[in-house]
Amino acid sequence: SRPKPKSAAPMADNILQYESTIWATADLLRGCGIKESEWPAYMMPFFALSLLESRLLRSLDELMAEEGITDFADVDPHELAAVIRDRGKGYNAYLVEQRKTLRSIAQNDKTFETDFHAYLAAFDADTRWLLGVEAVGGEKFLDIGGVIDRLKAKKILFAYAKQWSQIDLKPFNNSEITTLEEHIKRRWADISAETAGEQYTPDDVIDLISEIIVAKVATTNGILIIYDGTCGGGNLLFGVEDRINDKTARVTQTYGQDWNDALYALAAIESRFRHDSHIAHGNTLTDDKFPHITAHVVVANPPYGVSWKGYQKEIQNDKTLRFKHLPSVADGQLLFTQHLIDKLDEQGMGVIVHNGSTLFSGDAGSGESNIRKWMLDSDMVEAIIQLPTDEFFNTGIHTYLWVLNKAKDAARQDKVMLIDASQKFRPLKKSKGSKRREVDERSRQEIVAALAAFEDNDFARVFDRAFFYYNKQAIQLTNVDANGHSFAEQLKEEQKSLKLHPVKISTAASVLAEFPVTSFDPNRYTSLLDRYEQEIAPFVAGLDYKEQALVVETKKERYWYDSERETIIKAHGGQQEVLGCGRIVVKAAYKMAKNKPPRIEVTVELTPDYEKDYEIIPYHRDPAENQRAIDAFMAKYVTRPFAYLDNVVGVEINFNKVFYQPEQVQDVATILAELAALEAELQTLEAALVL
């Protein structure tokens, strides 16, 4: 089995001393006019250099210890270099053969540029590619070559490199360096406009995610494959791996992919110094670099609210069957979730970080609702945990952990637990960007214990998964007049409307007469068609039978809508007849025929006044019971005649509804007593003023 990572003498907390040292390098950047938003582009490649150098030197020391070599002078450096090269962890001739470090070449400003160029050129080809020493095919990744040129132009290259050379990460293990990297990257995220939507997962949330996973996988055997399809710089993926290694005997493999050039390069560089770790570059949603990998564990913190419009066609034409439904093009979070689920094996589990929109965005029948329904139908959602606000570095919103489990035990099947951990935190003594709180160890233990117990308590509740479903029942309402009558009563069984052939149509403002129309005024129009387009069609399009006192006259009758009684009136032979609530629909058309001159025809239809509406009704899993519930709801709340249309089942998860605590209101007697006491106090004060 894989040995546990060796703990270095310094503790992880001590590595954070370099956070301020690294950030102090930005003073030089600020001093020469480089914008704050551009600092990450200058700092990332030098951080990668520090990481590479420390890992290579540490590997060299470990190799010498394995071979029993105590003095570098006792070994042929070329033979030692060959062994290092064969390990495939990266290589640099300056470091391995000559023991020349960034610190040593930064001692002499006269030879620095020559030595620095040789130092960078001494890395193996893959490392040079990740660092961006030379631009290859337009890919620069960390673009250290471009950064060096810009620093030289500002005349601060030597001073900047010398500051970075004072940072010695060699004493620290991978896990500790990951901790430092996470702290630096979150500060980059605070200042860089390029990271919109990206959230760097803080240590305490990684701890919580890891403890949830450890509770599930600690007792199983075999290699544990961990996958993150939005791994960024790798802090979540590697942080989870380190904690699993620390708390279990599991042997792990990690797979990650990211589209951001610089963050991918950082993760890829770190992966070299880890056991069986694989990082790929590319868009996970359109170009999965690990199509044949199935994972036991997935973790991810996908970007929030980021559009996928730029590759919409590829997603719509995807042939992998990963995407059961497509969410709004404005937010791709649930695309990533479906991809991650597709990666899980049949016994797999995962924890995915989302913002609140994935719980409720989209109406019934929308892509988002259908994705939630598919997940609950498949019974893979075990729990959703609401985290505190002000928990992440560059957003103050609530975030949520979706705990997925494809192999629920019998007691948890068809059930979902909601855990409101919004109050499970400890305030930070000093804010870190937007992060003002952390889920401390005690809170994490309470959350993990609640998930393990899977029982209701004061901050967690278990529901049948059907609790989150609802019916969106469409109905066709038939509007009625003041006496409860519809024009539908005037129609025969199969008749949908009554067609009229008017001789005159008028409103309070204008009259349209003599139908069909076959003539036009040549002083106003060039043709009959011109009259239709300029006069008749706009007149008909602008009619509102309710608001414009519209009157339709045929050879024998007159029809209009009585707004007071909400009904159609028919007048004939001095008598008026109430026809019921309905609509007066006027239509016009320009027509040509072989045996007839061109003409403009206007027709009128009297129809019932139908209105489409929707009712949101609680859902029942049994179809017969569900229909009975719908019928009972309609009988109780809908008073007009209606017909059922389509019914769509939606899914929404509402934490506020479940955990809402109404404010305790004082009873009237207490309020009156307080008012009386205030009145008495005022009278006492007034009396004192008079005296």
C-alpha cells in the first residue's frame, strides 16, 4: 500500500509565515505602476518556481537518503540526475547537477539575467511548457517568459526575483504547500477581474467535505479514485486527498481538469510531486480528457452564474449522454453537476459546492427543475447542507454542499436530509476578503454526526424525496359574466365560435364600413393593398373590444361588449339579449382571386373568453392519489368552469420554508401594559418639568 506522506518538522501553520512574504513582492509591482488586478499574472509563475524548486530539491535529498549518501560530493551528479530524470517528476540541471538555486543565482546582479535564463532553460520540456518559458502554439499557461520581459522593461526583474528567492518551501510537505497556495490564490481571486464566478474553497470547508467523505469510505478497501472536473489550482482536490490520506489507510489516485491556463499549470506542476495524480487542460463540458475514468469520489466547486453560451452548440450536440437536461445558458453549474455524476461508479459518492440558484432556479419543466427531478428520481441525493454566509473569500452569499451517494443504505433510500448549518460557525478575528466566518471543528463534528445519524434534530430534517416535488397544473378557465354565464352556452356541441359578416364596425373614435372593401382613394393610396396595409390592418390590430366601445353591425343585428356586466349584448328589433361572457375577435385579410376583383374582407368571431392559468399543488408519488389531490384542490379553490390541460411536475428545495422561524410577537396585554408604563413615565417627566 502507499506510504503516508512524511510530515516535515515545521507545522502547517508555520508555512503561512510566507503568505505575507509572498504578498510583499507586490510592493515592487505597485511601485512601478502595475495594476492590482494584474498582480496574479506576475506572482503565479514565481510561486510555481518556488514550488518546483522546493519539490525537486526535496526529491534529491530523499533520493540521497535512500542511497545512503550523506555528502553531495560523494556521488556522480550525472548519475544522480539520471535517476531523478527517470522518475518523471520534472528535472532541472542547475538544481540537480550543480545545486544552483534561484537564491544562489540572485546573489549577483551582474550575471543574474544570464544565469536566470540558463536556470529556466534547464527545466525539462514539459515544465518549460507549463511555465510558459517559450510560447508554443500560442499556449503560454503561466507565461513566465512574458512576465520576465515586462519586469525587465520596468527594470525590476532582479529585485523581484531576489524577493522570491528568499522563500524556502523545501521543509514543507505537499499538504502544507497546498494550504499556503490556497491562501495566496484566494487573495488573487479578490483582486482579479478574470476570476468572476470562481470560488476558492477555504480550508474549513475542505475539512468538512473531507470528513463527510472519510465517514463514507474509511472502511472500504482498494484504490480510491478522486475526481474534480473544475479543479482550478487543485486546492480542493489535493486538500481532500491529503485529509483522506491522513485519516485513512486508503491509497488514492486523483484526476482533475480545468480550462484556466494559469490555474491548470499550477495544479499540473503540483500533481507531479504527488502519488498517481493526473491533471488535464481543457473545457470539461466539451472536451473531457478522462472519458474512460470512473471515480469512487467526486468533489467540485464549479463557477457560479457563468454563461455557457460560447459553446452552446457543442453541449446541445453532445453524444456522451452525460447531460439529461440543459439548464439556462446563463449558468452552467448544473451542467458540471451532471458531468460529475456521470463520472461516478455505481457505488460512488460526492460532495459538490453550489450557490443557492441550483436549489430553486427555473420553473417546473425548465432544465434546472428537470435536472433536480432526475437527481431525486435516481435517488442519488443524500443530503444538502446550507453553509453560513460570509464563508467564502469573494462572496458573502449562502453556499450549499450537495452530498451525493449512488449506494444509499436501505434506511436512506427515497429520503433526503436538509441540514441548516447556517449558524454553525465561529467568527474570524480578522476578515479574509469576504470571509468573516469559518465552520470550526466543533461545528463540523455536529454536521457530520447529524448526517451519520440521519434523524431529525434542531438543525436537520429528513424528508421523503417526494416532499420537494410539486404539480404545476395548467387549466383552461372559462370566464363568466356577472350572472355566471359564458358565451359557450350559445354554441352547439362542436362549435367553437359564432362567425359574423359585418357591414359596419365602429368605435367611439372611428368607423370602418362597407364590407367587403373593393375601392380606395387614389389621392391617399396607391392601390387597394396599400389601403389595407396603411388603414385597415392597423385599425383591426389596434381594436380592443373591452376598452374602445366596439360595435359590430350585421344586416340585422348589433353586437357589443358590456363592461359593466362583463357580457356580450346582442340587439335585434329593439330588443337586447345577454349572450354571456365572451370575446369579440375582428380579423381582416386582403384577397385576390381569378374571377373576382381584389378585395379586403373583414370578419368577426364571437368566442367564449378562455384564460390559461396555472395552479401549484402539492405532489403525491402515487398517481391516483396525486390526481385526487389535484381534484380536491381545484374543487376548493377554483370557482369558474375549467378544463385540465397539461400537468408538469417540478422540483424545488426551499431551506427558508423548512427552517423558517417566525418572530415571536408579544401578546396584546403585554403591549398595552408597556404602553401604560411609558405613559406613566411621561406624565412623571412632565410633572418634573412643571416644578
